[in-house]
Amino acid sequence: MAWRFTYEQLLERAYKNTPTVAKEEVRFELPEIKSHLSGNKTIISNLEQVAKVLRREVGHFFKFMLRELATTGDVKNSEYIFVGKFRNDFLQKKIEKYAKEFVFCGQCHKPDTHFVREAAADFIVCEACGAKASVRKLK
């Protein structure tokens, strides 16, 4: 005995048996900076964790922050100290700028990248799409 279903009946049955997949809107979120003021200094307590989430060396990230804030700084007991008073939202914008320049791919805009040094130049290579672009050197 042959069962005869219409295309619409089969399609409806397939939709009923297919699991609903939630679409992930944001795959990567920039971490929030944790800072506090101590006199004329701003202390960031989670700079290492932020660098780890961004998959970058903390030294490179710290150097970028020093340049962007146009200040000097020091490291004591895994706390990063910057001379000057900086608001949390201002520091967060600097993290976003770092991520845009040194983390996100310029082609596909995904955070799956790493640094490669060739000759005397640094490049950012995307693991998702294979794009390769030069990045500025922090002096």
C-alpha cells in the first residue's frame, strides 16, 4: 500500500520535525573595563583579562593604551596604573578603537584574527576568511 502525500503536506511535516535554531546575533562582545581613581592616577584591574578576550598580548594592548591616553604608566600586582584621571566610558572607547584596528578583520569584520610578523612588518591575518592586512607598529 503506497502512501501518497502532497508536496505541501510533506513540507509541513518536515517543518514540524525540524528543531528551531536560535540565531546568534552577537558572537563576540567587548569586555567592560574595570577602573578606579586613586589620587591623580587611574588604575585598571582587568586589563589582562580584556587582552585575553581580545586574544592579544597584554604588553601590546598596554602600549596602545599608553599611546592613546598620551600618558605614562606602570604595572604593579597585575594592576595597570595610568597617570591622569580617565573616565570609564572614555577608556571603553579606547578598547573599541583597539579592537577595530588590531582585532577585527577588515574584510569580514570577525574577531578571529592573529598577528604575523613578516620581515619587519606586522600583519593581521583572519582565520575566518583568510584576509591579510598590515597593521601599524606601536613605537
